[in-house]
Amino acid sequence: MPYRRSALPEAALSALVALAVLPGPIPLVACSSDAHPSSGAGGTSSGGSAAATGGTADGTGGGVNASGAGGTASGAGGGTASGAGGGTASAGARTEAGGGATTSADAGPGAGGASGAGGASSAGGASATLAGKYPGDVGLAMDPAVVWAEDFEESNVAALFARYDDSKQTGLAFDADVPAKSSGKASAKLTASGDGPNAVDFFKKLPDTEELFVRYYAKYESNVPYHHTGVWVGGYNPASKYPNPQAGLKPNGDDRFSVSLEPMEQGTAPRMDFYDYWMKMHSWMDTPMGDTAYYGNSLVHDPSLTAKSAWQCIELHIKLNPDPSSGAGAELGVWVDDASFAQFTDRAPLGYWVKDKFCPDAAKGTECTDYRPSSPTLVPLDLQYRSTSALKLNAFWPQNYITDKGSGSVWYDDMVVAKSRVGCLR
């Protein structure tokens, strides 16, 4: 089954496919419906909306201030919205900005590297993570290393949306199902449908940062035609109060980039992978042309990395290239339940490209192994996210987006954006 189902007319898709020919029926990524309803059209938000045609936020609402002593999440009184201009959330376990040192060495208990080869350091472990210092995450949100936290303990969904700059609200409800060891009483259940609403999401403009760790819990309903269902993290220059993924177009390097982990297919436990846009991404076309040449690149290709119908602890790590002229020093990683699935640096793991798929040399997915060259030229992944230091990490966008016939839900909980390794609940 292809990675993505295209929203292009069949005749147009056929014309595009004819431009990109490999021996054998390799799955193509032709995903024109990355043009999320939030893109360029603003969206409905109780905490501020974007201008529908001008491509900029209208300035209302802005960020919602956070307050609360002790940093503990209480099940009641978790935040009040004060008008359409954005309110004040006082749930306790809330933070918008924090200082603290930046570290990228706490790679957890995994072996490091994509499919266990190379990559960032795997030193550290549970005791070295933020979660290791705050059992049940109680008080974690007030740690100076935390940039943003969301535990869905607000008193109602209106108070939740008041904390965000843009959102598609229909289809989100609080649910009593929470991860084990969570100190909270509710999670967020996002239900989308090909018949509508296609998109359920919430977007937060974060303070500009060079490196982030994003830990969240997710649970996926089985046999759902997911299109884009995951947590997108990235940056815009200038910073934006609404998402603008610009499907089909490669970033220039001075404008935007995005990283997400999401289901690549359908089924009871669909394979997950990165779906990333950045200036060094590859096209699914042999000769890229037009405005449909680039869709998110996949990088891990491990059949054991799957979206499950039980809670999973997922953590992403993004470190921007310090020197805008090269990818040196940049990093990208993912842990699931504190086990390292992939850690990319400018040195390892080595791999090869199959159109828009970077395949680590040890990749096991047939989308790589069936098309592996007989003598591939092995190179590291070029993680030059940006060509200017003005482009920073500043966007957080959890979503459920479904365009095909059918509907489905994803649950999120205990989401933390921080400047150091977060780790799973203790």
C-alpha cells in the first residue's frame, strides 16, 4: 500500500507518476493534501486566529499566559478562558517559557542510531531525564528546562483551546483514558473523518529555540485511514501563529522546516516513520518540477516502529545545525517507550536514498530493501535544516487529519516540550 493517498485527480497523479520511474512498483509519496485546512486559511481558535487571505496572524489572542504554584496538575479548575482575545490558564502544570541548559547527550537506554547503528550517545537513562525527577510528571512543567507542557487537565475544552494560537476544534473531547503512571484524569481524544471534520488540531507558537525534546503519549485507533496524524514540530521565519506546511514544496532554508512521526499506512498496527520537510529533502520525482515535487521524507524504515492501540511514550529530538552553511552538528532522534529507534547525526548512520526515502544501511523495511542498489553509495543524512540562524524551532502542532472515506481517533496526553531529554513517566 502506498505511503500516502493523493488528493490529486487520477489523471493528474498518473502524469506525475510517469515522471518518476523506478524498476518495480515502488510506493510513491504523492500527497497533495498536505495542504491542511490550517494552511494559509487561518482556522478557528479561541485564543487568536490567522488572517484568511493575508498569510499572517491577525494579532488577536497571542500566547496564553500560564501560572500556577508548585507545577502540579489538578483535575479541577484547570484553566479559564477570558474572552476571545485569549485567557489565562491556571491549571498549575503549565509553562510557556523556561531557561535551563541545553543538552543532547541523554539518549536513553536505546542502542543509539537508526536501527541500532551509530547516532547520538545512548548514555544516561531514566535518572538523567526530567521525568526521572518528577514522578507522575508532578511539578515537571515548572522545571526551567520546560518550554511548554500540556496535560489536558483544563476544566473544559474551551480553556484548552484558549491556550493555543490556532486550532480546529470540532472533534476534540476530553477522555478518562490516561497512560499508566499519569497523575492526570483526562487525555485528549481527536476524532477526524473523511466526511468532516477532516482536521482536528491545536497549534502553539513557541519561543525561538535551537534544540528541543518533545515527549508525548499517543494511542491510535486501529484500521483508520490516517493521512497526517501525529505531532508536528518545526520552525517558521518569521515565527507564525498558525501552521503553514506548504505541501509539495521544498523549504528554501530561510523560511520553514518541520518534523513529525506518524503512521505511513493503514492496518491494525501501521508502520510509523518520520515525515519531514527541510531544505535538503529529496523528491519523489527523478527530475523535480512544479509544485507537487516534494512531500515529507521518511527516514527510519523499521517495521517494528508501529502505531498501536495502546498508549506509547514517544519522544522526538531536534537539534538545529549551528552553522547555517552546513548540516554539521545537527541531530534528529526518536525514542518509543524510552527505547531508541533512530538517532541521526552528521556522521551516522550511513545510508542510501530511494527517491524521497532515506534508507539507513541496516533498514529492514521492504520500501528500502526491495529497491536497494547493488552497490549503494552510503552517506549520512544531510540535516541542514536551515541556511540562516534566523530560522529557529518555534512551532508545536498536534493533529489528526483524515481525508479518505472513514473516520478514526487518536488520543494524546502528557505532552512536554523541553530543552533537555524528558523521558517517560515514572
